Amino acid sequence: QLLPHEAYRNTLHMATDLNTALLKVSDDAHELLVHAEEREESERRLRQSLYVQACEIMGRLICELRHMLYQDAPQDSESSRTSVRELIVGRLCYLLKFRLNALGNLLDPKSSPSAIQGTSGMISLLELQSAFDLADDNDDGLITFDEAIEAADSAFSGTQYRGAQMVRETLLLSSNTDVETRNPSTSPPSGGLPNLSSYIKVSSGRDVTLNELTLLSSRGLRHEESGRHSALGTIQDSLDGIINQCFSQWAQVALSGPTELLTKNASQFMDISSSTGEAEYQRMYGKGSTTNGVATNGAEPIVGTASPYIIDYLVEVSFVLNRSISPSDSIVPVPSLDHAASMGISMNGGANTIPTMHDLIRESLLAESFVAVTDAMETLVQHKIPIPSAQLQVKNDLLFIQESFCERGRRDHPRFVEAQQRLSKSVNTCNAMMVSFGPSVESKIKQNQQFVLESCDLFLSSLLGETPTKTSAAGLSSAPTTDFTGSGAKHLLHAPLPSSCRFSLLPVQSDRTAADIKYRETVEERREANNRNGSTSGGGVVRSGFGFLSSMLKK
């Protein structure tokens, strides 16, 4: 299994190498202008050529990275069980968003074909989107290469550009075959941009998205100067889609084992609750009264804590999170929000924050685990358990899940929002089919929930976040965040847990250290005194030195 720091180091190396190659080809191209006769015109043409090539290369690279998620792995391989590929691709795309500084110069809006040679004969994104939507029969946002060629040919009809030939050239397709297969054994050569583009070839039987087709058709397409539909914005939007898909698939595989155990335990609880009576249920799960080992009817239903299998599942998800991150994942990837905006990065749905790698992995695990526990509880609610104590336990679990996931921070993941609506519906259904147990029972449920959260906070706080009361008590709510630019960027590192909660104090005597120091000082004084006495003892021939005999007499 790949360690988190190894994954970060390898993907950082790949992103840095690509950025270096893009910078090198830009520098080498501008060195050719020294011998150019018409310097100004040549520079404009060169910037336009670099703009188009950078768009086409990033379009092919994004297309290939997305296709890597659909490659079938052997069933007995390690990657099929741990989903290492999705984790690596997701980490790489995340670093590509912030590490490709060369794209800021290569994709300058003033270097676009529409800005240099005018918009005559060029089409807009709306026209290309209309042709794409006509080719997308099933509305899944994907079209095949043949459909992309036809869509581009239709969109660029009546202009000076040949759309079909443009797509074939940018996708590196041969003229007499649909696709060109890439040799997996070929390694990317070092050097400039042309060598890199010749390596990034797409395999047969693939498809493209609208964003990828937009980048591949940049020769005759009018890009916006800024925003989501600019060249940089299109690249960032495509990378965001791959990142979300990668971590979503990785979270499903990483939590497949705990989720299967959760479903099994919930099914077992449902079977036992449906086949036993109230007295037997209290004997098995609570403190029902017994007489000579025979259960008697309890006076009132049991008010326990959250079910152990739910707590165990949340602890296991927290362990998966801790095993999948490294300290570098908590570092903000950009120096300022202005720098992020210059690279076309959106501010997290309008919020003035940039999510770190730690945030992305945590949100993916939270969304997947929340969907899993919501599915399990939804099945229990729909089963309509007849035992009052079991019904109260289901309600207890529902409220505990709602408190853990929904009340400890804002969650913006789409799957999380959908699961939250389903959980609220399950809570309402459970309340409707249960009899009212009075305010004392409700108070006991909240008290037990608080007890569980405080007992397991050491393990669950990294996943669910800290409670507001604990945060304010620890003095973390008013602590200033590290903003190294004054632009409102997120703090550099996450605030650690209070040390008194992370490490319990050991029963060690407080004066033990001082006693050890005093004892060592006494021993050292005695040794020095013995050395002084030994050096002054003896005389005459002994002090002048008999060699071996002198040293023996000192002992």
C-alpha cells in the first residue's frame, strides 16, 4: 500500500516536471525572436501559437487522466482492492491546479487567437455547446471521438476552420483510422512541449467532455477573458471534476469493508428485534429485570447509548482518514487568494477559502460514510420494528448520526446534502410511528449522546470536527488564523487537539526528575573527589611513573 507522504512526493514530482517543461518551451520559443526580422509581428504569432498548443496539450492530458479512471484492473491486483490509482490521479490533478504556474503566461487572454487576429470566422462556446448537446444522445456529458468529430465539423461549418480535421489533429488521430493506440511501454521524453504532446495520446474507444472539446478546438473558438469559460477556467473546472470523481471512488473502495460490516450488523439487529419480545430484548441489550435467569417484562423501554456497530464504523472511518493523509496535506496550496484567482481557480463556491488536500479527503470520507449509515438506518425505519425499546434505539441512533454529521460543521458535498435530506425524512418517519415516551426519555437520549461524543472525541474529532463547546473551552474559536497575505486565506495548519485530551497524564511522581538530577550530581562529585585523592597519593618513584605499576597502585 502506498504511503501518504510517498504519494505526495511522487505526484509533486510529476506536476513540477510538467510545469518545468512548459516553462522551458516558452523560454526556448522566445529566444528565437532574437533573430526575427519583424520582431513585433513575430512575437504576436508566437504567443498565439503557444496559447493554442497549451490548450490542446492540456485538453489531451485531462482527457487521458479522466480515462485512467475507467481502465480495468486485474481482480487479484492490489489496486483493485485499495484503489491506489484513483488516489494518485486525484492527488496529481489537485497539484496540477496549483503548480502549473506556466499556464498563467501561456494562456494570457491577450495571446488568444481572437485577441490577436480578431473574431472573424471564429465560433462562440454557445455554438460549440449546441453541437455537443445534439451529439450527446443520453445526456451523460460524454460523446465518442466520432461524435466529437461530427460535432466539431457541424459547429465550424461556414467558417475558415475545418472542425473534423482540427479534432483529428488535436487528438492525434490518423486520417484513415478513428483512433491511434498509445504504447504503454513508451516513457515520456524529456524536453520541450512538442515531445510532451506527442506522448500524450489517447487510447481507442474513448470519449470527450465539453470542456475537453473546448480546449481541443481553441484554434477557432472565442474564449472569455476570465471566469469559468476562459481557457484557465475550463482547465480548472475539468480538473475539479476529475478530483471529485477520484476521491469519491477511492472513498467507496476504502470504506467497502467497514460498510459491509455495518450493513451486516444492522441487518442482524433488525432480525433480532423482529423475532424477540420486549422482555427478551431488554435481557439481551439492556438492564431488564430477571428472576432466576428468566426475563420479566420491563417496566419501561431501555434508553441506551448509540449502537456499538455505528460507533465502531465511525471510528474505523476516522482511522482510514488518519492513514491516508500526511502533514503536507494540511498546507494551503497557494500563497494568496489573488494568486489563486490569477490561475482561474474558483473560491470554493463563492467562499473565500481554498480547500487543502486534507479537506478533500476528509469530505469524501464524510460523504461516503454518511450515505452508508443513512442507508442502514433507512432500512431499519422502513422495516417498522414492533418492540418499543428497539424503536427507541433506532431513534437514538438516528439522532446520534444527525448530531455527529450535521451539527459539527458545514458540509457542502452534493452527496452529503442529499443524504442529509434522507436522514431528516427517516427521523420524521420514526417519530410518526413511535409513541411518545415523555420529556424525560428525550433528555436521557441527549445526555447519552453527549456522553458517547465526549468518550470517543479523541478518535472522532479528526473526522467529524470538534464540538463548539469544546472548541471555545480550549480557546481555539478565538485563535487567529494564519494569513500570510492578509487576503483572508485559510490558516496554514489545522488547530491541534488539546494535549490534555490527546495524552492522558501518567501517575509519575512530580519530584522524580529533580531527585535524579541531584543523585547524578552527588555521584559526579564523589568521582571527582576520588580522582583528586588518587592523583595526590603515593610519592617518589610512583609519582615519577612506573607505567603499569603506577596505574595499578592508583586502583
